[in-house]
Amino acid sequence: MKMRSFSAFVLGAGLVAGLGSMAHADVIVSYTFGSSSNPSATISQATAGAFQYNGATPQEDTGSANDSGRSTAGGGQAYLRGIATGADLAAALSDDDSLSFTVTADAGQVLNLTSLTFDFGPSNDVGQGNQTSTIVVQSSVGGFGTGNPVLFQEAQTNPNGTTGDNAITNLGNNLTLTGSAFQGLAAITFQFRFFDTTNDGKFVNRLDNVVLNGSVTPIPEPASLALLGLGGLCLISRRRR
């Protein structure tokens, strides 16, 4: 076989091996909180756990409702009450009250992420409006709590009298995750924290329609990586001639 033909063969084989591990972006896991806290949908080759309500003490507001959990109103949302949150970012990051979920690739697979989308908004069941809630998102890639990266932070003000699921007005928030740190992962956990302008147990931070997008692909085998590397070297060699 001539050198040129051999180079083309190796390059083609490497490209085929690389294409075999590629996949289009898709929904890896979604949570709509309709009938349970379990995932509403999960892509094959990955496993997602039930949505978690962390740290908040039940009935801390001396009322009948928990500080965090899943509301069934309006189709369902996750929530964290204002009584369990602080008034600024530092308080949110040092607090143990949060909402979270974890997704894990099956054996021999990796997660390649593209985005995390969600809806959120505050409500006040006693009609005291014009109070602001701020959501803060972190992940296990950078770590949780004080001193670790905040991937997303945005505020939403509650219109006067907005209650229940009507508070979900900040729609389609999109956190882009195309950086190299979010590719080739065995597992990842995302955590949602809040801070707000009230200490009222009737003020509720609400989260809905949480969707993690990306793909799940096989871990590249060493032989495939070697072919890709050799194919690239051959292509460089041909261009230099």
C-alpha cells in the first residue's frame, strides 16, 4: 500500500472511530414535579435520582407546612420557604438549605453536557408582594457552598398578591455547560440555593421544569484514541509535503 493511501486509510479509520462516540444533544434528565420528585424523563445509559430537598427542618416556620419539598399546586414545583433562607449571597452559600439532583452515567459511559434550563419565581401566600428572591446554582464540578464557583445567579421580584404556582414567571433560564469541565463526566450533582428579602414562612421560593441537556456517549477506547492521533499525524505529514 502506498504511503498516501495508507495515510488516508488510517485517517478514515480514526474518523470513523471518533464519529462512533458522538451523539446529538438531548434531554439527559428532566423534573416537572407533577406526581413525584422522581425524574419525569431520563435518557438511556444514565441514571438520575429523585430530586432532593436538603437541610430544611420540617415545620420550622411553626406552621403546618415543611420548609422545603414538592408542592402539588398547579402541576407541581419544588420549593424552599423564606423562613429557611438568608438575605444575601453569603448567607445562601453558607446555608445547608438547598434543592439538588444527581445524574450518573452507566458503566462504560460518560456525560457530555450542553445546558441546564429551569423556571423559578417567588410567591407569598399572604399577598405581601414586591419581595425579591434570588436563585443560586452550583455543581459538584466546582464544589458547593462558600468559596466555590456560582454558575448562575438571578433575581425575580414577586408581584403583589402572587401566590402558588402563579409565581413561576421567570421562565426558560439557560445555563450553558459547553466548557471542557462539563464533558466526559461519570456523574454530576447540581444544587439550587436561594436568598430573599423576607423571613416569612408564607414566602416561598419555587423551582420548576428542571432540564439537563447533553449526551451520553461510550468512553473512548485506547485503540480508538490511538487511531485518531495517528490519523491526525498523517494528515499533518501530507500537508507539509
